Amino acid sequence: MKNLKKVTKQQLFLPIFCLFLVLLVNLFKDPSFFGISINNGVLYGRIIDVLNRGSEIAILAVGQTLVVAVSAGTDISVGSVMSLAACGTCMVLAGFGVNTTSTIQVPLIIGILFGVALGGLCGAFNGALVAKLKIQPMVATLILYTAARAIGLLFCNNQITYIRYEPYKYLGNFLPGCPIPTPIFVTIAVIIVVMLFLKKTALGTYIQSVGINSRAAKIAGLNSDMICFMCYLICGICAGMAGMVASSRIYCADSNNIGLNYELDAILAVALGGNSLGGGRFNMTGSIIGAYTIQAITTTLLAMGVSTDQAPVVKAIIVILIVVVQSPVFKSWLGKRQAKRLALSKEAA
Amino acid sequence: MENDELITMRDITKTFPGVIALDHAQLTLRKGEIHALMGENGAGKSTIIKCLTGVYDRDSGEVHMEGVEGNINCHSTEDAQKIGIATVYQEVNLCPNLTVAENLFIGREPRTKAGFIDWKQMNRNAKKVMDGLEISIDVTQTLENYSIAIQQMVAIARAVDRDCRALILDEPTSSLDDKEVEKLFRVMRQLRDKGVGIIFVTHFLEQVYEVCDRITVMRNGAFVGEYTVAELPRVKLVAAMLGKDFDDLAAIKNETMASADGEVLLVCDGMSHKGTIKPFNFKIRKGEVVGITGLLGSGRSEMVRCIYGADKSQSGKETMKGEELKIKAPIDSIRKGMGYLPDDRKADGCIGDLSVRENIILALQARQGMFHTIPRAKQNEIADEFIRELSIKTPSRETALKQLSGGNQQKVIIARWLATHPDLLILDEPTRGIDIGTKTEIQKMILKLAGEGMSVIFISSEIEEMLRTCSRMCVMRDGEKVGEIDHELTQENVMKAIAGGDN
């Protein structure tokens, strides 16, 4: 009993438990959910789907976690920034005004770096507004939330630019001869880079200090504004990366649809990960598990034949349940109930 | 019994969980007088006022007001306003985005026959009210266009216009400059002449003697005495506030003899920060412990914040070890070898959710820079060393700081600075709110550090503590450094210096 309590007290317990619960439902409903097969030399299966399709949300969640931790606010522009980054890359690769192309104007790597850099630029813009001008994060990022998609459309001359160049599809689909979808590798790479950066530098401690008490952090010698700025920058870069993956999947820059509503999933992933949206202490692993939980729910619903129109309703109900279970009010209520029961059983004895 | 008594409060007791905030306190306000309510922090000034105005419900005691039947028991500020008790707080609680007139008449706007707001009438009335206080401003402008002083006048005007007979001013002058204070005093005197009783809470002694008729002194939630201004000279007032009767003052032996001829470490020349501290000069030698004394709000914290760079100095220059400092942010002063323990531990010191270890290494890590992470083993070593050395009581070095008691939190923050091995350590109220044993430990530690060659600037509300540790004291009054005492450091001398003036 004591050991069990120790386990349930861990911050990561609930996120893992939630993911486990979603998977359990699948196990009973349709065990084929876990089946993995190889068709045409690549892996197929719902689980692979979850890992593959969840990549963008996971990458976004990494950046969003830092933003939430440092500023107790959210970056709601990430979905739009994804789209802008995709449009930027396609414009550079295809040339401005070109509708569809099978040859690229600049090396692929330059195009992708350009897209990621655009994401970084957006992050820097958000960061400057929040850290330097002290604008509320929600309001500051609302600017790019509305503007970024429109700028992307301008880049692409108001049309969908198709890049019918085979290597461009690698990032969002499969590398030749590799059975595992590339986005999984991209996500792992992003996570490892950010985790290493947090672990090897003092940034993790800095971010939490600023998020918990920025006045005290400043007096202890931290440059609170700079640290806040950096988190938004990293978040922007993550959004750029996610945009690359999303664009490569459909080998085009569909400004209106890439990353649509992804900001909400990213924020939700952070919350599901057991992180307080009030900032401060954060747990990156929790956010990443949260991201895949969301994707698992989506995939499960699709597998059960819930139509895409109705899926959000079911998703919302599940999310409400998870969030309520994780809320401090619910936890303290549960604690009180347990204490009462304990007292009653003692009385009875 | 004098028959001009307006409000009498007797035997007021108020307890909060674990604390007796008011212990049979009393207060008498007469018609047409300005009555100062004095006391150190935590003496119960705010509490007794809040009991009067209905913010708190008192536990026991009686409140009577002239013209009101029986024992008054206000449950809200609205109740208090109905019987004519109005309060103006330090922070103006009006709406800055509304006009002066709107602020004056909000909730009781004059109406036209059709039921719409009669703007012309309202502006006319507003003008009349403000003119009545001899303040001519455009009442159709939004409040934010005016200085804090004017905003405060508007708040007072609003209170007075609602037939107030007793006006409570809770530290109204702390954010005003001299001229604005003068304006406020003129209004106060006018109201007094009209027969309004005014309770004036302030930390500034000068102002008490300038404008008040009577003084009530409180200490530790209890009534100490009521005096007329004439019968209570400054020194006696300070003695009453601090709870030291002059005759009882035992000379405290100075245990420390710091090097008065050591090399000079830090020189401040004409540094200042607008609105908080007037230009000051300051010098400290290696291994010296210098105290900064003065009443709360006298500018002692502001002075060290300015030296450290927590508030950027706007004039003068600062030289450390012969090198002129350019301090833009605290990190610059940390790099030059300063450490600063802020007086507001919770707001400026603790990072509550971080562990004891992280809190201890924070400043050292900040100085080293983000890319030179202190290895975990080294962090543990540093944390363990200080936990042992300062005997910090914590379950483990990974416990969140907020779970520790106040005194132990303070020790952790001290450890944070000791870990950087500073040349100059600034301690602002390091012993506030912590138990006697820890206090003594901290005092001993200061002497030990000074013995090892560290210079320490020490601020404390407890004069004995400073007498024991400091070899020299700077005296602050009303945001200004008014003098230094470097010989004959006795309680009497220090209190005289704090009180200032000739009487």
C-alpha cells in the first residue's frame, strides 16, 4: 500500500495512467489496435499511426512546455507559425508564384532551414513582445495567430504550392529502405536536443526560477527577460520543425489547413502532462506523453468509426475527465474522502 | 470625558489564527483634530483601522461614535461609510480610466428628469467639490492624467463629499514628494477646521510633528499611550514605538571592534533612485560591519537596493576596489563580488518550488553563466556544506524550499550568497520573523564573516542587534541619509539620531 502511494504521488503517474487507460479501452474494444504489420516494406498499424501522427503535437508540446513554465502563459500562435514556416519553405524551394514544381530552386536543406528559421523569427517576435514589452502572452501571440497564416498565403501567392520532388516527402513519410516513419525520428531528435540542452546547461533551472518568482530570480542574478525570450524562441523553432513535417506529409504548403488548431492540442498536451499552466516547475516527459495521449484518443475514435465531425465531442469529454482527475481540487477531495473513510473504519474498530 | 469625542474604541481584541493582532487596544478620535497613529510594523495600526472600517470583524471590544446609538459594529466598508467613516488607502483605489467627476460621483450620479445621467450637473458639482479643497483641476479629464497626489485628493474629496465625519488616511504620503505632501497637508488642515476628525497613519516622524495634534502609539497590538504632540518629543516617541523606556536603557557592550583603518572596499558618491532615495554618499572598508538604521520606510532598504543595483542608480557613481562600477542589473554587482539578501524574503528571495539545493547554487550558477553548469556532484557538495555549516533544518537537500520554516528559508538564501564568496554582503533584515536562537546564530555568523575579511552592510529593525554587530551606523530618515554614528554607539544616541530634530 505504501509503495503504491509512492508510485501515485509521482508527477508522471497520472499522464502515464491516462495513456494506459486509453490503450486499455482499445485492448478490450479491438485488440487489432496493437497489431503491427509490414506492407510494401514499411510498418503499418494503429500504434505506428499514433507515434507517427502525434509527432507534430509532441514537437509543439516541447516548446509550449517551456513557454508555459517561464511565463505562466501560452503561445497560441504555434499552429499558424507551422503553416507560415511550411509556406516559406515551399516558396523558397519552388520559387515565388510557382504553383507546382518537380525541380527545386535551392538545395532542400536550405529550404528546410529557411522554414525553421522563419519559425524561430516568429518565436523571437513573440518573445520580444512578452519579455521586453511585458504584453500578456495570450495577447502577444494572438498577433501571429491571426497574421501568420495570411503572411504564408502571401508567400505562396494565394495558392497551394506543390513540391513534387521526391526527397521533399522523406521528412513527413518514409526514408527509402527504412520501415519506420521519419517523423518519429524527427520527434526523437527534437526531444533529445532540447532535453540535452536543458540538462547540460543551467537553462532548466533558470526557466523554473523565473517562472516561479521572476523578481527573486532577477535579484539572484538571472536575466529574467532574456530567459523568457529564449523560451519563446525555442517554441518558435519547434513550431517551424513541426511545420516542416506537416508540409512534407502532403508535399505542399496548404496555408489554410497546416497546423490548424494544433496550438490547442499543444497546450492540452502540457496540461495533460501534469504541468501547471501557472508556470514554474515543469516536466518535459509528461508533456510528451500528453501529446501522444491526445493522438491516441484521436486515432482510437477514428478506429471505432466515430466520424471526424463528431470526434471532437468525444475527445472533449475524455479531456474533461482527465483534467478533472488531475485537478488539485479533485485530489484534495479524494484525500479528504480517504481520511474520512479511515476515521470511520477506526471508529468502527 | 471630553464631550468632543467623535469615535471611541475600547478594549478592541482581534486574533488571527496563531496571532493576537490586537490586545485590548484603544483609540480615541476627537472632532477637528488630526490624530497620528504610530507604531512599528506589526504593531496593529492597520488592524485596528480595519476593525473600525468593517474590513475585519473584531473579536471583542466597544466602538462608539457620537450621534450613533449604541455599540457600532460595521461589517463592511459600506456600513462604515453610511455612518460617516471614510478611508483613503496608500494605493488609490479609484478608476484611472474615468474622469475626475465620474470618480467623485460613481454610483450616485445626478440624474436628469428622464433618468439619464446629468453630465453638466455632475461636472459642475465635481468642480465645486474640488474647489472646496482649493484644488483647481479640469474635472472632465481622466484621473490617470493627474499625479498620485491629486488622485489621492480626489479620493479624499470623494470621501468628504459623502458627509464624512471621520477620515482615515492610511499611509497616504509614502508615494508623494515634498510638494505633494504639502498640498495634502493643506487639505487635511482645512478639513480639520471644518470639524472632521482625521486619523493619520504614517511612518514619517517629520510629518507627524508638522500636521498632527495628537498621537496614539501602539506596540505589539496593544495601546501604549495617547499624547499631545507638545508633550511627546521625538525621542520619546521613538522610545515608545520601540518599547524602550529611556531610563531603563542598559548600555549594551560593543563586542566588535572592526578595523577602522582597513582598505576601502566600496565608495558610493551621490547615488540615488528617484522617488525612493535621495542622493547619498557611502563608504565601507574591508572587514567592516556597517549598520543602516532608521524607521521603516526611511529609505534604508532603498539605499542598499540602489547600491546593489536591484533598483538602478540614476545619479552619482559607485567605486569598488578602486574600479568604477557600471551596474545595469544585479548580475553585474554579483560579478563584482556583491551579495544581497532582500528584506522581503518571500517576494524577492525565495524560489519556493525549487529545492534547497537549487536555491543555494542559484546565484553562483548565475555568475558562472548558463553554459558553465555546476556539475551535480559539486552542487550536492555545496548544498550539503551549507546545510551543515548554517545548520539548516531540512529533510533533504532536494526538499522544496517552501516547505521549510521561515528561519531556515532565510538561512538558505544566506547560503545562496555565501556560496558566491562575496566581498560585500548586504543583509536587509536577515533576522525578521525568525526565532531567537537563529537570530543569535546569524549575528554570530556576521561577526565571523567580518573577521574573515568580508564587508557586511546590515539592516535591522532591532537596534540592539545592530549595536552588537556594527562598528558604524548610517542613519536614514525620510528617504535621506542624515548622518553617521561611528563612536559612542548607544541605544540612546541611535534613537536620538533616528528621531532627528531638536526636541
